[in-house]
Amino acid sequence: MGPRLGVCRQKANATSGVFVSLVGLSRDKNVTMLQAVLDAIPHRPPFLFLDRIDEVRADGATCTRTFRADEPFFAGHYPGNPITPGVLLCEAVFQASAVFLTKKLQADGGVSAGKTPVLCRIEEAKFKGMVKPGDTVSIDVKLVETLQQFHFMTGTVRRDGKAVLTIRFALALVDPPA
């Protein structure tokens, strides 16, 4: 493992309606972990697919998400046999990458406030297993190379240590409109 760019152990400001449940942890610790995610990226519920930031390294990051049985998309995907949509697993990877890029920019002395992570390319998305209600996944992203403002990355989503998604993609952090 490379040097850590930052550890997310910040005090939480509990925000009603934003709490995400994590199995086996106290509510206060859950809020602190979620607040670290909210502080790092602009995504918000109901389109936030990270529960916590586990690690940020010089070459990537690892985050975690538990897909709760009460997630609204399970009602329609699929009734009687709920499966997490693959596109949402991809989005979790992109959000973990946004966490990494934001933390990297901050560690390099840059200003991340106001930047928006924008997906530029998706390549070789391979779905290797299903994620069901109650499953907890680990999301690992790695930087391959940076060309100007484009960050080429890989991501892997694992459930019980086994890959359920691998993907290559590119993101850019763009400034807000003037």
C-alpha cells in the first residue's frame, strides 16, 4: 500500500434524512462515516452510493456500500427477485473515484471546492455476479494515468471478497460555470 493521502475521521454534523445504515455500527459512527463522504463529493441522496470511505492511497481508494432492502429501486428491479442494477454498481465506482480525485487534489495543494466529477469514458464493464438486498460491497478504484484534466482509472466491486464488477473508465474534475 502506498502512503495515505488522508484519513476521514471528521466530526459529523448529523443531517436529518441523510443517514445511511451500516450493519453492526453505532448510529454516531455511521453519521461520521457518511459525513466524510458528503464532505468529499457533491453527490447526495437519493443518488449517493457510498456509505463510507475506508482508505485513500496515493494510487486509489477503497469505499464501502451496503444495499439495504428498502432501497426504492429494488421494488422495480425485479419484483420477487431484487437485484442491484449494474448501472448503480458502476455509479458507486465513479463516486469512489470522485472521492479519490478530490482527496488527491487536496493533498497536492489544489482546491477541490466546487469541482464536479464528470464521467468521460466507460470501457470494459464486466459484470461477474449479482448484488442483492442486504449485501455489503467493497469498492476499490485505482488511478492508471492522468492526461491533462482526464483521469483514467480502473474499478472493482467485491462482495464477500469476490469481484462482481470490473470496469475501466475516465473522469474529469470540472470547474463550475462562471
